[in-house]
Amino acid sequence: MDEDIDNTTEDGEARMREKANEAFQELARIRKRTQGGIQEKAEMGGFPGGQARYGYRIASLDQKIAERDDTIDLMMAVAAKKVTRQGLTGAAAEEAVEKKLKPLYEELEQLRRERAEIEVWQSEATKADQRVKDLQALAQTASERLESFTKEQQAEWIALLDIEVKVLETPPPMHRGLACPIGEWFRANRRQVPTLCDCAWEQVVELEGFPNGGVAPRQRGGLAPRTVLEAFLKKARTGVAWPELDAENGSTGLIGHWKRWSASGRWERVMEAMKGCDGAPVAPRHPLPELEMTGKVRPGVILAVGGTVREHHAQELAP
């Protein structure tokens, strides 16, 4: 600006404001043609590729705050000269200057409040993103084998999912005595209880050399080998007690059969032969009552469960 303006007069002050407005307009045009245009878009909530990221919005506000600070400094000097011309001094002069600058101070304070709010949102979004990442990592692991988690990992999983469990009936009595040895074998070997079909039984007969296809007792009052194996598998699937299992099969010696099969290595050989069969989960050590379990996750978290993808929704985060 080459024009010489006397800003100690009212006309000069008006001319100075006019020139300042022209300068700001030219600055705006330049910003649209440069990198500054990106920040301008961010201020308006837009950004190439989607919603403006918090960092760009904060950078834009920082620049506006700095500009307002510069404007206040400039206008303070102008206002001080004006009140001096009016003959005001001391407290009266300070009050007059503050009155002229009050709108600018209010605008500056509003910008600072907006920046503080965006910083809070940015912090919350960062924490939410980390929570989603943690949840996805746990979901991937849990989809493979939740039961292998440590107690600490299980507690973390439940806390992330916000799980609540409600017991809907009186719990059944706890089993007393030793744990079922057949069930313990399946748990130790991380195996499901196989289903005994005719094809699988033919392989067992050929492997063990059972006479008469293994479907007839070897002695009067005894049990056929196939009946014995089916009883073992049922006990592993259901957790039924030995006396009940004997009563179902008209026998009193199934536990003796188990000891002989286990000691001779027959059980291991038969299970190896049935390794490719379909199966069912082993019975829990202690039966549970009917339960109702609910949980929730943040929106957009995708869990892979049994080869399918399910999206769980909860309350939306604050914008």
C-alpha cells in the first residue's frame, strides 16, 4: 500500500479499515490457490476424500486465532490514538479502548472454545479407535479358540464387549468325586468327541481284529465291543455317570472296560483311527444352568464368527 493515510483522523481511520478489508479479500483469493485452501475447507467441515480430520480443523483454528490476535493488537493501537485525541486519560481511556475491542475479544474467545472442544473430540476419537483395534484383535483370537485365553485375557475380552450374564434357573448340583477320565482325555488332546458311523467302525474292527464284526459279546452277559465304544463316546458327550451308563446297557463293568482299553493302548489306537470323523464338543466338567448373555460393541466393529461376518451396533459416539 503506497497511499499515505493519517489514521489519527476519523476519515483516515475509515480509509485504513477499507484498505484492511481489501487486503483480507486478496489474502482469501490467494489462499484458495495455495495449500491454505485445504485448511479453509477443513474449517468448513470438508476435506478432500471425506470429512475434515481433527488435525486440519485445529490447524485452521490456530491460524484464525493468530490472525485475531494480530487484529486486536492493531485495533488497540488505533483505539488508543483515538481516545487520546478525545482527551480521555486513565481509567476512562482504558474503558473506552476495551469497549471498542470487546467484539474482537468475544470472537477470539469463541474460537478458543471451539478449538478446545475439537481437542476433546480428537482425544475421544483416538481412544475409540484404539478400543476398536483391541477389540478386533481379541475377536480374531477368540474366533480361533476363546477357551485357550488366560484368565487375564478373558477378563479383558469381557470388559471390551461389555458382557452381562443373567442366570435364569437354579444351578444344577456339582458333580462329586473324580473327573470323567474319558472327558479329560478329549480336553487334554483338544479333540471333539467323534461320531461312530458304520464306516468308522469297519476301520476299528480291521485295526483291532474283533471277531463277528465286533457287534456280539465275547461271553455270556458281556457287552459287544461296539456297544462299549458307543457307551464311552456317550459318556464323553453327555457327562453321564458310570452307574447310569451301566444301567442303560445292562452292565456293571463299563469302568473296567475303560481301564483295560486305556491300559492296553486300544483307546489311543481307536481314537487315531477315528480322527477324521465328525464330532461334538466334550461335556463340561460341571453342567451350567440356563444363562442369558448380552453384550455390545462400538459401531463399525466387524467380528468374524464361524466363517461369517456380523456387524454389531451400539450407541453412536458423540460427533
